[in-house]
Amino acid sequence: RCGAHESFIWTIICLDSQNNFASASQDKTIKIWSNSTLNLKHDLIGHEKAVKALVSFNDGERLISASIDETIRLWNYQKGECLYVVQIPGIQTVSYTHLTLPTIYSVQISVVAVSLKK
């Protein structure tokens, strides 16, 4: 149980061809694991409430998380670093479409903004 979450897990996703996966938990953390060894590689800490959703990009290093603290965070999961935080009232989930990275930001934020105005 070394590195295990302290509460239940909301989601688990595969990250890249390097056999990494991520788990998001009620304990406010995201954990990056090696699929081949099942060893913990990084704890991604920064959310103030449960982390409910994760999406990864095909670049092998970035991950977006969404929490009930109403933030989304962009992470470099290979380095274990938070790169960017966006506060969006009501947000608790994120999704990914196969677009280029700069396009995803503009489309994703636009979609969230439109859905929040309804």
C-alpha cells in the first residue's frame, strides 16, 4: 500500500506509451504510477477538494484534472508539476477531443463557458 490513496478513487486513466497511468481520488490528489512496476512515480498535489476527472494529451507529458474545488489544472505529470490553474465556477469534469493542444484550450474553455451560461 505504499503510496496508496487515503480515500476512494474517482477515476483511473492510461497516460502514454511509456506504460504510466494516473488515479484521481477523494483525497484531493492525483497519483502517477508505472504500469510495469506498479510503483508510485509522482503525487500531484494542489487541489483543495476531491479530484473527479482526468484527461491526458498525446504528448506523453501533460494531464488536465478537474476537481469539485471548481478548478481545472494543467500538469506536467512526468515532472510532477502544476503548470496552470483555472478557476471556473461549477466545473467538475473535463473532456478531450483529438485536436491540437492550442486548439483544445480555446475550444474547451468556450464549451465550458457556454454550458455555464445556460
